[in-house]
Amino acid sequence: NDKNRLGCRTLFATHYHELTELEERLYGIKNYCVSVKKKGDDIIFLRKIIRGGADKSYGVEVAGLAGIPPQVIERAKMILNELDEADINKAHKKKRQKPVDGQLDLFTSSSLSKAEREVLDELRTLDPSAITPLDALNRLYTLQQKLK
């Protein structure tokens, strides 16, 4: 598939942390973030780009730096703490929510080519314990050829 072979370098900035999962799924994607030092409730952006995704969201802290009123910041911190306690992230990973109408879901098979969907379907229905090693090797070769 040519879209995976262009080698085009692209810089993409987002606060949507779920996108960091794409590094594990797609060849060529690398996550980087700005290094941050936290001192109490304050944060200092170290102006250093490091490998990996951010360890947490600093949206509330950045809102404070941007001059959002203190009562709004305090309420945001309360909500964030409630979400952390409920461990929303783990629940989200187990069962993804349906995207809002008109919003793209980056983790569905719709972003896959027809050949990729066919290969995935074949792999899902394949029972490795019901075929010989030679048949498994032949099927693997056939699936690989479909993706070329």
C-alpha cells in the first residue's frame, strides 16, 4: 500500500492522548512530547522535545498560565480528580465509545484498505490448531501477497 511507503515527515500536535496508541499500530509513527518539570501546582516547560507521549495532560495548568479565572481552574481540578479516581482511561480502553455523528473514529477498520480488511477477516476466522504447519506457512504467504 503506497500510503505507508511515502516516507513523508509530518509534525502533528494534539492533546488527544489516545492518538499515541497509533505508534503501536502503524509503521513509521513516532511520539514526542515537550519535557515538563512540575513544582507543586506550577509547571515549567523545559523547551526540550523528548521521545514518547506525555505522561499526563497539562491542560488545567496551561489554562492557569493563560489567565483563566482561579475558580474555573479549581473546578477543573476537581473534575479531573474525579475522573482519575474513576479510572476513566482504563474503562475507555476496554470499551471505546461510539464516535459522535460526523466525527471520525481513527481506530475503526474504515481507515483500512479493502485488502487489509480482507486479510484481517481471514486471520480472525483462521484456526491455527486445525491446519498443518506447511498450510499455515502457505496461507501466511498468500495473506502477505494480498497486502503488497
